[in-house]
Amino acid sequence: MAIPGYHGVLLEVDLTNRRVNEIDLNPADAENFIGGEGLGAKLLWDYLKKPGIDPMSPENPFMIMIGPFDGYPIPYAARFVTYSKSALTSTIDPKYPNGSTIGYATGGGFLATEIKLAGYDGLIFTGKAEDPVVVVINDGKVEIRDGRKYWGMATYQCEQELLKDLGDRGYEICSIGPSAENGVRISAVLHSMGRAAGRGGTGAVMGSKNLKAVAVKGTRQPAVGDHKLFLEQLAKLRESMRNSTPSRYGTASSLVSSSDRGNQTTRNYREGTDLDAVTISGLYAENSYWTRHIACYCCPQACKKIGVGRGGKWGKWVVEGPEYETGTMLGTNLLIHDYMGMMKLIGEADDYGFDQIDIGNVIGFLMECYEKGVIDRKFLGGVDLQWGDVQASRDVMRMIAYRENDVGQLAALGVKKMAEQFGQGTEAYAIHSKGQGYAAHRRATSPEGALGYITSNRGACHLVSGSASGHNNGTLNNSLVICNFGGRGGFSEVGIPELLSTITGITWDQDKYSLTGERIFNLEKCFNYREGFRREDDEWVPARFYTEPLTVGPAAGATYDPKVVSQALDRVYTDHGWDVKTSKPSEAKLRELGLDYAWKEIANL
């Protein structure tokens, strides 16, 4: 019997054999891992029984997971999680040729709502289709359709063409672009014009299965445990948001403020301040280009912005953004201050299906390698890749998407693999953790600022703090699945455990809720440990942050102290109950969390 708030059903689509199975969701898994990231972690553990499996092989499942809050009119609770073994990460000292971490990314919009209404608590895609396919789901009816028509299309074009062919705009669609089709490891899963599940290379895993798109709609909403109390709590939640206004600039508001604090990625992380950031800011965009605010399902913030370019050097375009990550990684990080050109670049990155964080990171690294003579124009396919050059950035991005020339083949693997190939000291400014590129937050003012990046289970992550409690809380947000902005929107007034109790009929208190986050994070850590990741992988920080002081802005002179970072890492491990020398989770901790089966797998490693 399903727990209230869940359908108790997972959809498994075997693409190799073109079979569709409905799998009962184990109620214990729902209670112990909630949904989203947590349930993805448990399912990945169950599907991959041994380490070293190639993440681009048919054996690696690609999952789209949702949580118990999805499908209900709860503000800030309309997100989905793509989950798989990462296509991007790797160890310093490989125990296995294909050892990589867990990989996940989150996206907003309306997709998660329709998956819940279609009757499923998550979608699991296994195997590999012989030819490109799209999967269409309508209230429990599942079809694997020929997708060859859509292969090669840009993401938004694919979505619009598929909607037209379905003859029903009630479907919500996620898709991949040409970059994922071509096995580029920094590819995303795109949904509804610019909503991307970007990190971890999950788009590349989706592409490796010849799965171009998933379209889903439904009308079935599961009952809640206490409907009357749920409505009361929902009313209280909305009341707390009564004075909330739509986000005027979205996250683009930080494009200037972050620079003013010295925390903005500039010129491949050489600096934390860009004195010209105002030229691509939210204020400039609002006054010149933005035409519409758009929101995810039942969200009052409307943090996404649609802009229109009406001609000139970069032509006409309709693009979502900029938001902070895109405006930084494809703006200040590349010293691009041409707003129209930057937006053209952002739009094309979405069309190709890139993770915009990693593609900005990759292009910035290439610019610096070219500046220092490590690579030449021949390697770059004839492109003169100078700082601030929009057209050169567009040309290189296209080559990466289609894996053209030397740059396209190698850059498709991310900055870590490029630095390993280039040598010549480039490792010092290849900005990543475990192979996943850092995001747009320079975090120069605190030596412990690196911890969020280096201790995340998915490689560099800017969305969790560098503490044990921050790790656990981050997994909980991604398991429900709620937006990180939700804490500002009234959940503190209602209480997440209380709302979860009302929906599921299971009594949740703060202790049980916190323990669940700890269980999820530890299971992910066990997966990584089994894949060969050790303390040296966590502790590795690009040498730039230790040896090159910032020279501009309020953080001028700032560097990291390796001793401080190491001592902080000791504290994180101790707080988690892990071995300080190796990062191995302890038997006592895993048994306390009910992860005896995970301990058996790593005990002798």
C-alpha cells in the first residue's frame, strides 16, 4: 500500500528491449530517502552493484526523480532531479578506469508536477535504444516513439516540434541538445526554455541512451494523509508569503553585488571583482531587454526573466536570462561586457544543451591556455580566442557541441581532462573539484570558502555549505524537492517536517528529518568511496587559490591557506563520523543510519 503523498509506483523504461515496467516503490525507501536526490541515491546503489561501470554505458541508469511535495500547490516545490552515475568526475589516483561519483542536477518549471500527475514517483531509463527515441507518458500510458526526426535539433526547437506533433500543449517536455547527442560530458537536460538540470553530465548520460526527449502529462494526484490539516498549513504558508513580491531581477541582482563583495568569478577565477559588471546587470537588462517574468508551478517569485533582442550585430533573439550563474560564467568570467552578445551566447548554450556553468568554465580555461601559449589557433580550429570576444566564444562553443577539431574532442571531457592532457602547469588554473567545474562564486574572502565545492558528493557544488549539517540539509531540499529560495518564502513559518507529516501520514519531527538527510549524504559518500574517491580527491584545490592573490576590489590580496583548508576538512569529517585520514564513513555511523548494506561494500576497501 502506497504512503499518502506517493503513488507507490516507479516507471522503468528498458530502452534496449523497448519494454515498460511499473515497479512498486518500497515504502521503506520512501520513508528513509524521501524522493528526489535521496531516492535517486538509493536506486543508483541498487542498480549499480559494482564500481567502475562506464557512466556512458547502457548499465548506468538515467533517472528523473520527484518528491512528495511535487504535484501539490505548494510554493517553491516544483523541482525535479536528474540522477545517474556522473559522466564527468574522476579520481586523482584511479582505482577503476571509469570510477566516478554520483551525479545529479535539479531543474524547475512544470515537469515534476506532470510526472506526479501522470501517476509516478520517478522515471528510470535503462539500456540504450538502437535509434533515437522519445518517450511519451500520458496518465500511465507509455509509448516509446521514433525520435530520429528530432535528433540534431536544438532543445527549444525539439520541444516545440514535439508539442506540435503531439497535438497537445498540455505535455511538459525535457530534452537534450546536440552536445549530449555527441557525448559531450558537460551536457544538461533542458526543460521549458532555459530551465536546466545542468550539473553532473546527466544530459550526456541521457544522450548515451539515444533518448532525445521525454513528454509527460497527467491528471492523477495522490491523496494526502490529512487533507484538512494540509489545507490549513497551506493557507498558513501562503499567508506568510502575502507580502512577497515577484523577484524584480531574479538572481541577476547578484551580478553587481557579488562583484562588489569580491566574490564574483572573473577572468577564469583570477579575480573576484569585475568593475564593468553593471553593463550586464539585472538593472541594465530590465531597462533595455526584459519583457516578461516567468515562474515555476505555484511560485510567487517569478525569478526567471525573458529578454528580447531586436536586431543589430547579434541579430534577433528571445532568451531566458541572464541569471547569476549564466551572466557570470558566460559574462564576467570571459570578460564579456557586450550584453547583446552575451545573451546570444547564453541562448546558444541552452540550444546546444550545455551546462552553462561548465561550458563557461571550459571556455575561460581555454582562453587562459591560449593567452599563455599552451594551445594555438590550430588546436582551436583557427579561432583567435581572446578575452571578451563573443564571436570567438560562440565558435569554440559550437565546436565543442559537435566535437569538431582538437578543441571539440578534448574540451568535451571538461577542464580536468584538458589539464591532464595539456600539462605545463595548467592544473593550477583548471578550476574544478573531482572533474566538475566550480560555479560562479569565487568565495575568496574565506579560506574555508572552498569547502562547499570540495566536499560535495557530486563534485564542485555551490548550493551546499562546507559543513556536515549543510551537506545534510542540502540533500533534504533536493529530496523533497524544493527550491533553495524556499527558506525565504515561508517554510520556516509552517515547518517542513510538519508539512511532510500532513502529506504522508507519517510522523516526522526535526530529529528524524535531519537523520534522513544524514543517511542520504552518507549513502552517496559510500558510493563514491566504493568508486575509489579518498581524502586526496576532496582536499585537492586549484593552486591558483593558494598562490595568486586577488588584485582588484575589496578582496584584493586574498588567498587560501592550505593548512586552514585541511583543518576545516578534518572538522567536516569528524562531524560526519568519518575517518579523518581517508574520508571513509565509519561502521558505527553507517549502522546508526541503517546503512549496514553499504558498510558491507566498503568495509574492506
